Amino acid sequence: MSSRTTVPLVAALALGIGVALFHGVPGLEDFTAGASSTASSAGPVTSDLDFDGDYFTVTGKAHIDHKDAKAGAVTYCPLDDLERATCAYGKLTPELREHAQASGRQEIDVDPAGWDVNGEVDIPALPDVTGSKAYHGWFWNRSHLVADSLGGDPSHENLVMGTRTQNVGSTQQDGQYAGGMAHTEQAARDYLDSADAEGCPLYYAATPRYTGDELIPRTVTVDIRSCNGSIDEHVEVANTAAEYAIDYTTGSFEPTR
């Protein structure tokens, strides 16, 4: 395949190294977001985005930024000069989905930018999100921009460091994870597995958003639109974990309570 390539909480950036201190959870007023990739990581970072879902929010209709997206293929944008993934996109089809299902879950033998520190943690449930559950396990995941279940590769260009809750959220629907990146991934799987997808590709693009030279994105934006318009969303996914402070340069983290 060819190659080409903010978080609702109170963020306190300590000593200019980009440590975001999260007292709240998505949907609360004290949950603020990282800025664009050109912003400085020194000083407090705020955003007018309101993450009112399970580590994600739908902010409008999809932005179709990649006019060269090809049906049945995923394109990966090149790594930047800090070796960070920058975007992945394509027009997903039932055939691509079927191939992914036949291939099964792929082993990931590469590490995304910033991968260094990890550990087992307890992340509390979100009090204002119905069905949210507490989590015990690894804090960081190797998070796909385009999921392997949708035809994405386990490559540097398709991976970022994501908190467990960024990756899958804290809720489930019908036994499947439903928050974070899983919100759009499950919508895509359901669509591609339906008769509606025959001859009607699904535009899907994921773009990590970094602040300055930080190696870990503060958010990932996902644009998803079916050719018939039945799905049409621009989604912001928060790369956070409730009650944890995160250094987005080093990947270190600590509980705030």
C-alpha cells in the first residue's frame, strides 16, 4: 500500500514538559484538551471541545480531507521527523473487512513513538456515562489508527500510544467495546457487515493530534462517512484516563487521587 500521513479535563503542564493533570472525566467542565500540533506544550492547555461520551465526542459531520482515498485500500501517511504516526485513511469495503476477518488478530511487533513506560493500573468508571466500568490492567496500549479488524496494518505508520480507555473506552454494547476509538470501529464493522455496504464504501480517516514535540497524541480525530450518508461523523477521541496525570512526551503517568 502507498504511504503518505485536544482532552476534556484540567491540564496542568509542569516544568514545560507537557504533564497534563486530569482531575475530571470526559463530559465534566474541568476536563480540558490538548491543542494543535503547532502549539507550545508549556503552560496550561485548554480547549472548547466538550467530550461528553465515553472518551469521545461527535463534533459534527465527517471532514473528507483525503480525496485520493481508494476503495478497498488503506493508505498510511509517512512518519514525521519525530517518528510519529501522522494519519491513516481509506475507503473501507466488505471485501477488505472479510480479508481482515480471515487474517485474524495480527501480532504487533513494533512500538509506536514514545513507547517506553507502562504498568498495571486501576482506572475508575466514569460517573456520568451509563454502563461505564472500572478497569484493571495495562495503562498504555498500542492503538491502531485503522483497526486490524477493518484492514489496518500493525505498522509504525498505523500505531500510536493510547491509554486503554482511548483504545476501547469504558463501556460495552452487545459484548463489544463501545468507547474511545472503539466507537467508530464498531460502527464501521456493523456497517461493513451489512447489506448496505455492498457497492457503497465507507470513508474512514484517523489523525493523531500532537502538541509541539510531544511523542504521544492528546487526541485522535476520526472521520467516518458511508457513501449513502447513513454514517457521517467527525469524532474526537480523548487520549486520557480518569484520575491520572500523563506526560505526553515521556509516557509517564501517575494517579491524581
